Amino acid sequence: MFGSSVPVVEVSTVPADGYLLDVREADEWRAGHAPSAVHIPLGELAQRAAEVPRDRQVYVVCRVGGRSAQAVRALNDAGWTAANVAGGMSAWALAGRDMTSDTGADPAVV
């Protein structure tokens, strides 16, 4: 769907100190996200791109990988170095990577 121009990385290869950009909607973010992730919904990325560092690898995540692939393509086309996290937050949760929520409930991928 997105072709070979979108670099993909496995969840297990995202470093703990990596810059993880979560492009999901606010309700998805509140339900569960990686503790160190930065939240910029895909619809706001064009206006907020300056918040994303250009001097390091950017790992982009959504629920399963579609929206993050769009973000990766846009960022890479504009000069960033970004990669799509394969399987998104669904794969992140399945891999047992750390998650937190803003709701007080156990973190979940919605």
C-alpha cells in the first residue's frame, strides 16, 4: 500500500531512549501509550513538525501502522529520518513493552 519507500522497524528494535512519535488520536493516546512517546496526532503533524527533532532517528507509531506510514513518508520527504514501527501500538503491547494510560485504568490499545 505504501511501497518500499517507507522504512519499517520491528518493535523490539526501538531503543528505550529512541524518539518515539505517536500519531494516534487523543482518545487512543489517553487509553495507552509508551511512557516516553511524544504525541502529535497525524492531522496536526504538518503544523507541528518543527517539534520533531531533525538530528536523530524518529520512530513513528499508530495503532497498527497505516497512519504512521503516512507520517513517515511525509517526514522523510521533508528531510527527517523516520521509520514506521511495524504493527504499531498493537504490536508494542503484544511484545510487552512498557505502556501507561492517562485514564487511571490499565493501559490498552483502542
